[in-house]
Amino acid sequence: MKNIIQSSSWLLIILFLLASSLNAQEPRRKPSKDAKLDLKPPIQTIDDLEKELGPDWENRILDHVKNEYPAELVNLQKMKNQNIQKYQRKLIKFWQEVRHELRLKKENPERYKRVRQQHELDHICDNLAEEYRQTKDKSRQSEIRNELKSKLRELFILREAEKEAKIAELEREIKGLKEMVAFRRQKQDEIIEKRLVEMLGQSQELEW
């Protein structure tokens, strides 16, 4: 697992450096509505949620929970009554997941299904752990422990599959960038001449 994380980190660094070197030359594509979710700053506080979703942020998130994770509504209400800070942290975490899911649903349906399943298991594990802490029944605690262990095993497999999918995606992007760099080197005289004309303000004069 450590090797996978290290490999992913290096791939991210290489991809960033390659993309940065080409950024000034390549035209920028307008991000899709869903992709914009990932371009915004990370959600860390309730203030962040309010800035992104407006004053009705709580109801908007709960509506999404109702539609996508209906079983979570009861648990969230209990949490709100027992520990408001924990409840708010849960909503922050949930909206972070929503951001990620919305992007993947459009861009990569297969990964979306896997990530969605991962998030569902994550919520189940959180609820089982909370039930374990609340109950005093030793027999029930033993049952919960076994069930939680089984769910964590499923979650681990999904999380590792997602990491491998991310690495494969980065490798494809790096391959594409390398091919682009090789092509641009072949066409460097044309690219330089075009940029020269643009910088000298002669592009309109030379248009057909």
C-alpha cells in the first residue's frame, strides 16, 4: 500500500510539471459544471459550506441525503441531537463525497459506481462503530465487531481498487502528454512562428 501511495504521489508530481510547462501554450478548455466542483477550494468548515451552497446549505445537503442515502437520515438526526459538532463534521464529509461523485458520474461511470459503493460502505462502518460504542450488550458488541471487520475488508478492497484506477488514469494522461510533447518538438518551428506573429500583432493582417 505504501508503494502504491508513493507511486501515485510521483505520478501526480510528474503530471503537474508536464501540465504546467504546456499550460501557457495550450488553449484552456472551459470546465464542465460538474468539474467545477473539484476546482473549488476544499470544504473544511461550516462557513465553507455556506459560501458554496448558500444559507440553506443544511437543507440542501439533507435533501441529497434523502435522495441518495435515505437510511442515513435517521442516523444524522440522532447525531444532531446528541453532538452538533460531530453532526456538522459528518455533513462536511458528506458534501466532499457528493462533489467527487458528481464529477465521476459524468466522466467515468464505472469508477462512479465503485466510489459510490465505497462511500456507502464507509457510512455503514461509521454507523456500526457508533452503535458499538453506544451499546452495553457484550453479545451485541461481538456481533457488531465481526460485522464491522467484514465491512472494513470490503471497503479496503474497494479503496485499493480506486487507488489503482487513479494510477492507471494518471499513467494514461502522462502518456498522452509525452506524445503531445514529442509532436510539438517536431512542429516547434511552426509553433514559434505562430507565436511570434501573435506577439507582434500581425495575426489579423495574415488571416485569409
